[in-house]
Amino acid sequence: MVDNTLIIMMQDPLHVGKKLQNPLLLATKIVFWGKHMASKNNLLLILEKINKDQHGLLEEDINVKDK
């Protein structure tokens, strides 16, 4: 840590991000982070109930279509 800033080194951040995203986008999958859990339905509720400027999600982020 430098000046109370945590520095995390990652070899391939896009690949790591995709590995975290993929299970969450399956409708039947529940992902756990410590004591917290999330599912695709949670993300859809966020889109529906919370202003976009607070979460930054797009429907395309959740309902991903293969190209």
C-alpha cells in the first residue's frame, strides 16, 4: 500500500471480470460474495427500481446476446 491506497495487480482484468460476470448472468445461478448473495433477478430489479445514474447498468449488460 502506498499512501493508504491498495494496489492490486491483475494479469488479465478483462478475463477475470468475464469470469465473475458469466455465472451471474445465468437465470438459475446464485453467486455468493462472503455473506452476500446475488442473482440475475437481483440485477433486473436494480434496473427496474433504481435510477441508472446510481448503478450504471444497461439492460444489454444483463441480457447478453452472443454476436
